[in-house]
Amino acid sequence: MSSNIYSTWQPTSDLTGRVIVDKVEDTDEGLAIYIRQSKTEKKFKILFDSYVAYRNMDESYRARTFSEHGGFENSLNTVTSSSWLEWMHAESQGYYQGEDIIHYSVITDADCIDILSEFEPEIQILE
């Protein structure tokens, strides 16, 4: 039974707290999420050069997630015991079963982006 346990993901010491998503690009180079910190305006690019799946939803359609978890101090999280990962295993008839897939989540005031990936993304500081 999945319970969606959110834990803070801090890929670099520079990247903490709340962020704003400026742009999401899905190209042949991978999935790029351009973000900036709410307080410092420092800009970053999160690049998943390989991923299993991703989804982006307006935060207002994730009311259950927010009510179950009481809001998020940090925008970047990983999700263990993920119901979405469980669904993906069922939907793919176990194609990725046994692979070490991580559920990453970027939660802002406007976006909720979830990514399933076998590999940790590359983080680039912009400007």
C-alpha cells in the first residue's frame, strides 16, 4: 500500500526552500526544468537526461496532496512509497519492476511536477 512519503531533496547546498518554475522543456536532450529561488532569484536548470515519465499539474488540482501533507516548506522533494510509481509498475505490466526508480517532485505555488527517473538529474547554476 502506497502512502506517498515526501522528503526534502537538496541536490546542492545552494538550492533550498521554495522555488518558482520558469520553464519546462522536453527535448531530445532530456527534460529540463528551469527554476529560480523565491528569495534570492538565483536561477538553476534541473536536467533529467533520461526519465521514465513526468507530469505537470496546476497546484490547485493537487488539493489532496496538500491537505494530506500540510504544505511544503521546500519545493524539491523525493517521494518514497509512491502511488504514482506503483501505478506505473502496474500500467507497464512490471516492465520497470526491480529497477531503482526515484520519484522526484517539484512543488511550487503554481506547479506540481513529478518525475520518475532511474538516474539523478544534473543541476546547473545559471547566470
